[in-house]
Amino acid sequence: MAITPTVFEILLSLADGDRHGYDIMLEVEHRSGGATIIRPGSLYRALHRLLEQGLVEELDERPDAERDDERRRYYHITEPGLAALREEAERMASAVRAVRDKKLMRAQ
């Protein structure tokens, strides 16, 4: 399954734990050093599609309901979501190897 860069970033953000939407946006921006910014409209459209596809699920319970804003929705990556993320990561790694083989990028 091919996934968009935005979906990849969302799934990657959820790979190490459940997050609410704003936290997903912050994590992507921080991880990319500000190079990638997901706007709220793009984030929530993508999350809606991911929910429909069964790649993420919305949590019923909040991690800390006492200290949390009740408007926040928390998301969890599903096993199919992890599989799609791994598949895309392998595709990307293969593409990087091909670019390096053609001497277009230094090995790190």
C-alpha cells in the first residue's frame, strides 16, 4: 500500500505511542527540524482517512483525564498501520540505496 508523505509522518509519530492531533503536529515539526509542517486541516483529513482504512483508531480513554483537555482526541496506530508504515519505510530505504548506488548521495 503506497502512502502519502503526510500519512507516513502521522503513522511514524504514532509508532512509539498514542498522541492527540496537536501533539502529532508538534512531533513531526520537531523531528524534521521544522522542515515538515502538517497543518491542522491536512492532519485531520488524513486522520479521517486513516480511521476509515483501519490504520489508526481513536482511543475512548485519555491517558490522564484529570490533566487533559476533554476536546482532545487521541489516536493509536493499529497492526495494519504498523505494517503499512514498515512497508513504506522499506520502499524509502530501497530508494535511498538506489540513489547512493548512482552516486547521487553520500553514504552516511
